Amino acid sequence: MDFAALCLQIKKGLDAPKDRMLIYQALSQLSSPDQVPKLLQAWNLLYPNLILFDELGRVLDDKEELQAWERLTGQSVKWGSISATTTASYLNLRATPGTSKSSVLIGKLIGANMPVKVKGKAIKGGLTWYLLEFSANDYPKVVSVPKNADGDVRALYKSHRAWAVESAVATYVDYNVFMAQLRAFEMIHRKLSLKQRITLLRQMAHPSSLPFDAVIGTSGGSVYEETRPKVYEMYQLVRDAKAFLTPRGELVDIYHFIVGMDVYQQGRMGRERVKVIRLGESDPSATWAGDIGAGAADALLHKDKDYEDNHPGMREADRILHYYQTRAPSQDLLGDLDAWGVAERVDHNATGDTISSIIESVYGRGNATKMGAPQLRRSALENFLTRHGLTMSGSSLVSVANLEVLKYYINDFGRVWIYRAQMNKGIWSRSVWFGSSYDKPALAAMSEKMAALYLRWLDEQCRLNGLLPSVAPAARR
């Protein structure tokens, strides 16, 4: 590729701002985020006194600059670079993306987690749709096909492909793909401090309707998930995939890690009130207790009607486990936990420090213990236990005292999640929020059951990372 020619085209577009298409045409020719450094090298040789991203910021407005950033960071992320697992949902599968009459219903997910390949992407009605490919052996386990098969349904039998809405799958990208996009993002926003870049990246990854800014204590931003440009032809940083597969083969939700970095700061932890409403302490509410507390509230409210209707004879313990695993899967909890290993570094906010180097210090190649866990996870566990006052009793973390601590935080957020559900029902429901509008003892009991599951997970992490003696699988039973 002739990078000097691309630079000349970009410069021509910068000198004639009304013809910005020249800039986009040049940037669209980049076939990989890895080519960005080569472009910058060529630019610096041609224009040593001009900083490319400063020039783009001078000419383009905020939205256009963000579009340029999307071109620089994701043009190369091919369809084969993203993977997914179906969620425990019963959502429809369609012949074409969207829910219009022309999009024929050809199947339905049947509430099972199953790896799938992602073969395409489309945006319809403001929602992202993915073209999923099921393996010949596995797709009958996760797909229900209508009995009266028409041509489209037979096509599903033949190709095992169908379009599904974004909530039907949990997507993740290759570690190197994510890191390439992240480095380009940081090059563009290098003038922001480390903490400012973390906050920006976190805001870009969630809708503005989620009150993370209020809970964490940051000011509102201008770019959120629904306001960043929707790009059809590529997978976008922390949008299409908020998780990655680490070099050690471990799936981690990096969005949770980013939220953790944003809230595990000395000036932000422990806040309880936003205006007049007590939302629970900021750092657990924004991370692990928020997820598990939402699971406790949803289990109390029987939110997953499709799932429960399709499993009428299941035990209560299995029903609770379903809500726990779907609201707080291990990949999310790992992201919440691992951020504790870098909290002190983030709080230092050193000039020149980067999100990408922090992530590499945790997940990068060569930074793993013999047990295969990230090197900093042991210190992350120690910081987590200290913050929440959890103590080890003999050779176990499982104790009544620790259970009560976790139950408190989970129940604290569970009540907020129920409040959110009531808010959606109208003014009358809002007015009785602090009254007897829900079964408080039942929520407390549900929170305790969820806390027991989480405590066992933490105990297992302590054993995997050398804080507790390992136990043979037979002994655990």
C-alpha cells in the first residue's frame, strides 16, 4: 500500500474542509488497524510539523472525527474475527435481519448456550443483527424449526445459518484484534488523561439510560453506545464485542474490567446516594453486586417467562442458578475482579500511561502463572477481600460472616433493580417505592442464595490463585 499517497489525499481533504469525502476515502483504504502506525510514519515524514489527529480534530466536528476514528480502528476486523455464544433466550431466528414482514421467521433459539460462528452483521431499526452459523451437530440443540417448512426453513436445514438480534448472542473478539483497536483509540485520544480515556471508553460501551455516571460519580459524556456512529461494514471497539479471548484461552468481559477501572478509584468508591435516592455503594453496585443483585431481583420477579414456561418442572435451585449464570456469568465476574489488580495504578493516573499497557500487564503473553491464571489476579483477590472485609476461616473463604457481607451488597442493589422495574410501570408505582411494594424478606432470601453461589466462586478463585490450598475435585463434592 502507498501510505505516502494516502497522506497526500488526507492532506488535500484537510486543506479543503468542504470536501471531507477525500479524508474518508483515504482512511477506508486501510485494511488493518496494524497499518495505522505505518500511516503515521509516512505522515510524519511528509509533514513533520503537523500532528495527524490534531489536524483531523481541527477540521472535523465531533461526530465526523468519531467516524474517522471508527475507520482507523475497525476497518480490518473481518467477519471471521468475531465469535459468539448463544444466550439462554428463546428469541426468533430470521431469514433476513429485522422484524418487518419481509423478514421471514425460520426458527427460534431454545434457551441453550452454544458456540456459534458469526458470518455477517447488519443494523435494522437501530438494532444490530448477526448472521449466525450453527454446526450441523449442534444447531438442533439450540434451534427450534417450525413444522411446516417452507423454502426458507429448508434453507436453514441446509446452511444452518440465520439472523439473530444482538441480545440473542454474547459476542467476543480475538485478543489481538481488540488490542489493535484499543491502541488506535488511545492514539486519537492521547491528550486525555488515563482516567479520562477510561471514562470515555466506558461511556461508549453502554447506553446513556444506564446510570453508570451517577453511580460512579462522573460527569455525563457526549458519546454513548446509542450515539456513536453505527458502522455496518466492521465490528466496533466495545460495541459488537465487549469481551475477548485472552492469550491463555480465558474468556473475559473487558467491558466489566473497564467499568471496574473507572470506579475502583479512591475518590469514587463507597458513594451511596444520588440526589435523594440511595443506590447502594458505588463500586459493588457498578460491578459484581449490580449484576448479581439484578439476578436476585429478576429471579424474585420471574422475569424470564419464556425460560420458566419451558422448564415447568425444574427445581428451585436450578431456577436460581439460571438467573445467576445469565446475569453474572464467570466472564463478567472475572472482569470485575481483575480490575482490582490495577486499581492503584489507575488511581496514580501517570502521564503517558495507557489502557492498553494496563490490560497487557494483566492478560498479555507471558504474564500468566503456572496455573494459567493472570499474574495479577492474586493481588486483585487480596484487594477485593480487603475492600469488602472478607476473611478466610481456616482453609476456606466460605463462612456465615462472609455470606452476610455479600448478601448485604447484593440485596442493596436488588432493591434498586426492583425500583427500576417499577419506574417502568408509571407514576403510581414510583410513589410506593419506599413502601411495601415488593416482598422485602423474599428479596433478602433470594440475595442470600445468590451470595452463596458467588462466595463459592470466590473461594474457587482463591484456590486457583494460591490464596487457599487447592482441593481435589472429588473432595469438593
